[in-house]
Amino acid sequence: MYLISTREMLRKAQREGYAVPAFNIHNLETVQVVAETAARMGSPVILAGTPGTFHYAGVDYLVAICREAARATQRPLALHLDHHDDAADIAHKVCAGVRSVMIDASLAPFEQNIEKVAGVVQFCHRYDASVEAELGRLGGQEDDRVVSEKEQFFTDPLSVAAFINRTGIDSLAVAIGSAHGLYEGEPQLDFARLVQIRGRTEIPLVLHGASGLPEAMVKRAIVSGICKVNVATELKIAFADAVKGYFNQHPEANDPRHYILPGKEAMRKVVEEKILMCGSADKL
């Protein structure tokens, strides 16, 4: 088996009214949990890695681990570059085998965002790699990038068609009130805005910052046009809490083959919940 783009995966989800979950992976254990759980539940899945994850694990190591996960589960997998902003770095990773890219130029003004995204699309499409971009700006923290509440702004529905036509992207990440990390108060999504965006484009729409969103809210977003849902923080918290709990009960523990297992099981439950929430089970 092999690593694939998200192009057809998301188009199928859009046609059939569900969303593909994209889980941020960090190491061998995260990849194993996500790939194995998705295979068992018959769900398409996206393995997403931030620049920090690729730096931590190593590009070749991470690509090889994900390829092996696809082979072991007999399911093609999408390894996705999440929130990458350097065109040369993206090109290097695509040449290494990655076939799904998010170029995040959302910190730049509109015209510069278009110019940078269009250049990445032109390169990636030569390798049949799909490209996602962000219009608007999500708040919160992703890796070392912090966007304050004052700096975030929502996607303008009136700019969507021009942005997509001039860049040639395959999917669009929308800013409608979700945020990276955990929510401090009650999250509020602008569903009216999402419906307006959906009415102005036919390409798949992506919801970032789904960790901590109520299930009913995510399902409403899917009904309103979202077909990719990103989950990161909930996996990290589940893993960390379970490993800490193991050490509290077994302070003498020193074998990672033992103390990591509860962390994997905790992540597995999160993956199961999100696949059911997205309605992607048995959609392969």
C-alpha cells in the first residue's frame, strides 16, 4: 500500500455527506493507533504532521512509518503537511513522498496569500499532491505559531471564489470561530457564514480546531458543508494523562513498552469517538 493525496477522499466525503477525520500524529505510537483504529472501523483517515512534528521525527522516518502503516493495514493513507508555510520545505517533503499539503499563508495580506499559495499549488500538482489553504485566520496556538484573539478574523464569503480560482487549491480551510488548542469558554461557530461559503464554491471545506468542540456542533458543521475535521489537542491530552496516571500507580516503572500502552489505549478511544462523530466509519 502507499501514501495518497486527499483529493478523491474528500470529494467522496462531500458527495456522501460525512467528514474525513484528520489526526495530528507525533510518533510511531500515534501513527499505529490512528491507522489501526481507522482500518478496523473501515474509515478513511488523514495523518497530519505539523512542521514541528516532522522536525522531531525526521521526514524520512515519518514517511517510512506511515508507508508501513498503510502496508500493515492494507489501506492507503494520506500523510498531510499541516500548517506548513515554507515553500521550499513543502517541496522537499513532497519529493520525499508526501502527497497532501496545507500551505498556510493566512498571516499574509490577501494578494500575498494568493501568490504564495498559487506557487505551491503549481509545484504540488506536478506530483499529484493535493493542496489545502486557509482563508481567514484561526486563533490559538499550532506549534510555535500563536494567533491572538485580536489577530484572528473570519473567512469572507465574498472573497472565496476569487481565492480558489486564482490559487487552484483542492480544499479550503475556513475560519468560522473554531480555534487551535482548548477553548477557554463556550465555542461559537458562525454557521450562517459557513453556509454562505458553501454556496460560493464546490471544493471541499475543512474545519480546523475541532478538539473540544461539542459533537452536535461538529455534526452541524458537516451537514453545512465541512468534509474534513482536524483533531490534535485531544489526542495529546489523552496520551499524556494516561501515561501520567500509569506512573502515579507504578512510580517504579521504567520500561516504555509498558507505560506507553495506556497512552495508546486512551488515544484509541479518542480516534474511535471522532470517527463516529464524523460519520466516516465503513466509508472505505
